[in-house]
Amino acid sequence: MNGTFADYQELYNLLQSDKTSMDIKTLSKIHSRIITFSYGTSPSLMASLMLKYVHCNCRSIVYKVIDQVFCWSTDLVELNLIIDKLMRTENYRVAKMVFNKMPARDVVTWNTMIGGYVRKVRFEEALRLFRFMNKSNIEPDKFTFASVINGCAKLGALKHAQWVHELLIEKRIELNFILSSALIDMYSKCGKIQTAKDIFDGVQRNNVCIWNAMISGLAVHGLALDAIKVFTKMEVENVLPDSITFLGILTACSHCGLVKEGRKYFDLMRSQYSVQPHIEHYGAMVDLFGRAGLLEEAFAMIKSMPMEPDVVIWRALLGACRTYKKPELGEAAMANISRLRSGDYVLLSNIYCSQKRWDTAQGVWEMMKKKGVHKVRAKSCFEWAGFLHPFKAGDRSHPETEAIYKMLEGLIQRTKLAGYVPTTDLVTMDVSEEEKEGNLYHHSEKLALAYGILKTTSGAEVRISKNLRICYDCHNWIKMVSRLLSRVIIVRDRIRFHQFENGLCSCGDYW
């Protein structure tokens, strides 16, 4: 029995509706109607049916539905559509089950899986699948490489990035503006800004995306003057900047404290290029003023905005209040953040701790506990032997824990003899100085650095990535380690890159 279009539409709407009660009995009836009306090969209906069964925690039935799909159809287009829908709804396990069962796969199949993993921040899984693809008989195309390069950039894994780039050359994939931009972005985010510059200099630069990638890359490395030079070159080559270009320039100015230049480019985008500032541009200006200690000007910028400020802007102000110890303005910023995250509470608590207002700081933590907000744990990674080795504060889960802590203790002693004094006012608790120092010694970036030094040869660069901003104490300590060991240490935190060398940091202690 074949169903009509009205039957199909009714079934589709039922499966798409969030309001329809979807117990196992209701689902079974819909499932029966799909089979009765011969809709078992419809990608949209079958993917939606799988999702509903997953939501009902009926995974055993999901396996049967997948079997039914393969009984009725092995059409690649239909199967690829099912995988795409499953990936977009974050049902990776079910998508992988369909993928693994496919008798044949084309490049679209692989791209759908890899691209889905990258979109949903599952970069390591995307890279594993890409390696698997390279052992198959399907050749990757431009879309494959665009996704994988983006994943390497977000992961900050240099060895993976270099391998992917070498493979791109080996496969003789022609660079378009998307791939050129992606490569520049990837090397910038993997800490190889000179390689990013070399690629920029060697490709055709007739698309604004390529210029934006270079300017943004220079911004995260704190190379504001270089970013401004690229912007000037852009004008010479008659490539019109867009809103992303100006966001990159303003971010670069913010990271280097170039207040005068930031004001200039914020005015220039409107007066000369007729680019109206978006909320992100106002946020960059608030960040610029806040980092420079111009908190009243930052607050005035927020008040003058033609649109409602978002949480990113209020958090930029809150971060500046932490740096410059302004609790009253910090409280005002907090009051305007509708959905407070753990980092917001921690920043306000840090402000109070820096002024030794322990009871008030404790009150913030009590509020977090009452609202069920948990602090996001810092995680630092060191790439070694093709794997990312993650560390959390006080982590003892690594197989080489004893050697790592022995190395760290030795480094702590050496730096203390050389004048290192722990920044104990960062510890958010009223305990003894000794306990505070112990808390600081085992931060995630210190553990990752100890492991990096343990595994690399004398004089080799050590690269670390961190999911949050590097703390002041670790920043000062790593500067000293770089001088004592004559090492270049590169740390990519949530905001930017820090290159430590000879006791100095590329950020100039301004971040």
C-alpha cells in the first residue's frame, strides 16, 4: 500500500513535533504506518524515527530500524542524508552505526561524518576518521581538507596540522580562497605565525577572507603593528575590508593596548568604508578600554551602544574589574549578565580575594553552590608522539605522574632560588600562605610544562594549549623557566598566544 503526500506530511510532522507525546507505543504505531505506506526508504522519516527511539532510550529498536533501512535501500544519497541529519542532531553514535554498516561510501559520506565532528567540537574524532579515510579507497577533496584543517586549528595540534598540510600537497589539491584562509588560520592557531605569513605571501589574495585570516592570526599573537601593516597593504591592493577585517584589527589593538589606534579604526570603519559596527565591534572596544584600565570609558561605551549589550561585553568589563580591582563596577557587570556562568562568579570572587574580603568571596562561592553552578576546570594539553596529553590542576591520572611531579618540584625549587614568589592573592580561599603556594604549584599549565620538559630534548620548543586564560602566577613562573632552561615555551590560552623566551613574554605582560 502506497501512501499519499498527505500521509507522508502527517508522519513527518508527527516525528518533527516536540509537543507530540512520544512514548514507545506511539512510536511503534508511527513506525508501522511508515512501513505500511512504503516510506521505509525516506531518509528524513527514517532518521527522525531513529532520533525519537534514541530519545525514548530504545537503542535496541534503533539497531532494527538501521537494519530495515539497509534491507530496503543501499542508495548512497539516501544514506548520506540520514547520516547528515543524525550528525546535525549530535547523535554521533547512531550516525557511526549507519556509517559502519554501509556497504559502500563515497567522499560525501566521509565529509558528512568528518564535518559533523568538527562542527560539534569533536576534533580528535574527526582526525581519527580522516586517518581512517586515507586508508580507504576514497580520495579526500577540498571539502574534506577544509573541515580537517579547521579541526586542527581549533585543536592547536601542530604535528597533526603539518601532516594534513603535507597530505594536501601530496594529493595536489588546488588551493582556493577557502583552503588558503583555512591554512593561514590553522598555522596561526598552532603557534606558527611565520608559516602563516609565508602562506599568505605565496597565495593569490583577491578574496577578503584571506586577509581576514592573516589579520586575525596576527591579532591572537599580539602582533598589532603587523596586523595594521597588513591592513595598509590591503588598501594598496584594492581589497575592500569588511566587518570581520575591522574586528580583527580592533582585537589586535586590544591585545596590545593601542587605544589611540583602536579609536581610529573604529571611526574609520564607519566614516571611510561605511561598515556599521556590530555588537562584536563594540565588544572589542569595551575590551580595549578595559584592558587599558579605562574602565569608566568602557562603561560609557556600553551605555552609548545602539543595541542591547550582550553577556560577552559585560564579561569583558567584569574581567577588567578583576585586573584593576574594581568590585563595585564588577558587581554592576554581574547584575547585567542574565545567565551567570562559573567563570563570572570566579572573577567576582577573585576581585574580593585580591582585597582580602574573604567573607564576601566565600559568599560568592556559597551562591554558586546554592544555584548548582560548578567551576569549569582548567585543562592544559601537551602534544607528544601524535597524542594530546591533557592535565588538570593536581592531576595524578597520567601514567608518568611520579616523573612529572618530580620534574615539577625540581623546577619550582630552581625558580624559587632565582627569585620566583608565588602570587598567592589569586587563591580564592582564606588559608595559610603555605597552603596557597601548594595550590598554585599544581596548576594544569605547570604540570603540562613539566611533562613537556620531561619528554623533549634540551633547547627544544615546548607547546602547550589551555582551555582558559593563563593565570598570573603561571605566567610569571613560565617566564622564569624559559630563562633558566634557555627554552622557548609557547602557550595558547583561550584568548591568545604567549611566547616565552629569555624570561620575557611576547605579550609584554599585557593580556
